[in-house]
Amino acid sequence: MTAIRPSAQEIAQAAAVLRAGRLVAFPTESVYGLGADATQDAAVARIFEAKGRPRFNPLIVHVPDITAADAIGVLSPVALKLARAFWPGPLTLVIPMRAEARISDLVTAGLDTIAIRVPSHPVARELLVAAGCPIAAPSANISGRVSATTAAHVHADFGDQDVLVLDGGATQHGMESTIVDASTASLKLLRPGAIATEDIVTVAGAPLVVAHGDAARPSAPGQLESHYAPNAAVRLNVRDPRPDEALLAFGPDVPPHAGPVINLSPTGNTTEAAIGLFAALRTLDASGCLSIAVMPIPESGLGEAINDRLRRAAAPRP
Ligand code: TXA
Ligand code: MG
């Protein structure tokens, strides 16, 4: 399979669009991001409008390297250790923001910390270099809905809006970055993600306190109870799907089922399952079923992140 890559000319055009204060959706190794120049208030405001995202939910800033991250926020020794081990890659660090950082207040939603990451996807990296500004980017989906792992998903959500979409093919991990709050002495896991929690603990050499999502007072403001929601209802830990349901299967022992079935990993591999999760939710949803039944998925490896997303997809909708 040849990798889909925008031309140098398309990257240059996208960089110009960003600098002009407009939105560019671009691939990262985790999911597609809906990007704006993080230093321009009006540009960042467009992200919230396009997604229908509550203003109290802060954004992740993408930068090309550790030096650029250090210019915006303060990396503690353990944060630096994590950055050196996992950047570029799908780890987001929440750190204290520097007073002199020229980041729009809308990005941090008024917090004195900032979420930063250095993506590894070549298209994201080329765009960051060409644009020459930090890029604020949430996942490129309508707020509360399923994240986008292909350019087609982005078009489905934002096709009627003023968004330039860079197509870099399907994303490598299919799952958002792991978010670690390294702004205080004890590291906190704000969101499980594409890097398994145990790998972060190993490098940090310190335990991670799990910040449990409290719907009323979320620790990561975006950790709202209902999120990643398809149109269909979602039922978890199902071994006996109803005939009228679509089935999101996992592992080798799939019950016989007449309706639509997608198996996230016939061998029972959670890394493989994470890659296909969001695309599978979108595809099963498009079958028009009223309910998606999900087989049990173990908590090991990326299962923790998968189950986090599925619990939110199944949560009561507002
Ligand atoms: O993989 C990813 O992280 C993707 C790609 C595009 O980079 N981005 C992404 O962004 O998933 P988003 O907006 O869907 O999720 C960002 C999360 C939200 O839950 C938000 O509340 C949290 O990061 N966040 C941002 N800044 C924060 C801060 N200062 N303190 C705590 N949480 C923060
Ligand atoms: Mg998101």
C-alpha cells in the first residue's frame, strides 16, 4: 500500500491558510486534528464554532519539537523524561504555561496549564514547519461524536464548512494521544490513549494517579461523560447480540450473527483493535442499525483506552 501524502505545494497552501486565520484538518499518528494558528484568537474561535465545542474545553497545542514546547510551557524533570522517550508521538503533556507564551486564551480556556504534544506524522510535521506557528487542534469531529481517522471522516463532519482537509490516509494508531498531567509533583493520567499507561509508568519510574472522570467536575475538562457517540445506541460487554443489532466483535469467539459485524481484532490484539475502533463505529452506524452491541474487550494494553472511549460512547446522551 502506498502512503497517501499531500504534495509540497498542498502543504504550503495549507500553511498559508493557517496563517490567514482559517482552519486546516490534518492527519496525526493518532487521529485527524482540526487545526488553527494557536496564537490567533479569531482563528482558535473558529475551531469551537466549527465543532460546536463548549468554550470551557481547552485544546492541545502541537509543536515541532521539545525546544518549541519548552518555549510555551515549563517541562519538569519527569516531564522532560517523558517527552524525550515518547516525542514525537501520541503523548500529550499538561504543563504550567509560561507567562510570555503567545498563546490565545481560548486555547487554555483560562487555565494556567497548557496541553502540548509533538506529533510524529510526517504531514503534521511538515505542516508545523511550513506554518511556523504552534497549531491548536482538537480531534477533527463534531463535538461529542466519533473521532476521525481518515480524511473521508473529516469531510463527513465538516464538508459544508470552511475547512481545508489534508489527506494523509488512515492514521497509524486510530486512537487519541495519552494525556498526562505533569504540572504538579504527582503525575496524573487525564486520558488513556495510544501509548499504554504501563509504558509511561515504566519510563517515568513513578506511579500515575488516575484522574477519574467526574461528569460534573471533569479533571480534564473534555472528559465529559457522553462522548465519541455514534447515532446508534451502544451496548457494552455483549455476548448475545439481538438480531436487530450491529455487532462490534473482538477476538476469535464471535457468536453467530445475521446483522452487520465488524471484528476489531480476530486474534484478540488490543493495539490492532484501537486502530480500527472509530472507523468501525462510523461504519456500523452508517448501516442504520438502532443499536451497536460491543463484545467484551480486555483492559490490558490499549484495551484501557478502547474501553474508556466505548464507555463514553455508551453513556446517556445529553
Ligand atoms: O491525539 C490527540 O490528542 C488529538 C490529535 C489531533 O492531537 N487531539 C485530541 O484533542 O484528542 P481533543 O480536543 O479531542 O482532546 C483534548 C483533551 C480534552 O479532553 C481537553 O479537555 C484536554 O485535552 N485538555 C486540554 N488542555 C488541558 C489542560 N490544560 N488541562 C487539562 N486537560 C486539558
Ligand atoms: Mg476529541
